[in-house]
Amino acid sequence: MPAEIDRLIAAAQRLGRHGHRDATMILLAYRHGLRVSELVSLRREQLDLRQGLLHVRRRKNGMPSTHPLRGPELRALREVLRNYPKTAYVFVSERRAPMTTATFHKLLARAGEAAKLGLPIHPHMLRHSTGFKLVNDGQDTRAIQHYLGHRNIQHTVLYTQLAPTRFNDFWRD
């Protein structure tokens, strides 16, 4: 999955004059398991680039949390903020209006086609990819629950039930 996400980000980077913004949106949605509504409503005050923190305000009655921002995200966000100064929202259109969910759906679908992933891509796939990656990396289910903002752990357990590697360490011969 991470290889497909990398291809998707690279494809978005090449498309149009807002490629960096679009690639950054995909990177953040994936690395932080953001819903499309959380991504497009991301405001500058939710970012603390000095300390490397993202304050996530979850939708759908989810639990808010604070996530660390790593080097690739920090560099990408700094460039986005330089390219789109004096806006309350992190991701904006050419007219400096907040990005819409419909626009993100379209740009992600275009990036998916350009990346030749072989299936139509929609925003919630990024969130699911986050869950599966964290499970496959061996992260604790409770920690993943809080990272994704799930109030009910049953929503998180879905990722562990479908993980192909969940039984790999049961026996060591």
C-alpha cells in the first residue's frame, strides 16, 4: 500500500499548476487518516510547525488528537503556506476559498488515473490505507483507535480482522 500511495502522490505532483498542494493534501490525508471533510477544513491554527504538531479536529463525533508531523510533511506544508499566504485555511482554491470535498474527490480521482493504479480512487481509501498500514506495522489497536479518532474500537478492529499478516508471529519454526 505505501508504494501505491507514493505513486499517487507523485502523480498528483505532476498534474496541473497546483500539483504540490494536491500532493500535500494526499500526503496529510494518508499519514493522519484524515476524512476528506477534516482535510479541507484544516486551518492554519491547527498546525504548529515549530514543534511539528498537527491538532486534528475529528468529524463524525470522533475524538480529537494531536499528531506529530515528520520531515516530509513539514517541508510540504511550509511550501503550501508560502504559496498560499494570508488564508485561514491550509488548502485553498485559486480564489483563496477553502478547498471543497468535491474538488478533492476530483483531483484524487485524476491522480489515481495518472498513477495507473488500476481502480478508481476515492478519499476514504486513504483513511483505510492508514489503518491497514498501522496494523501491518504492528501498532497497538488502542493506539490506532486514538490516532484515527474512533470512539468505538469496533471501527478500528476492522483493520486487524482483514490484515493478511495478523497470524504471522503465532509460531516460529
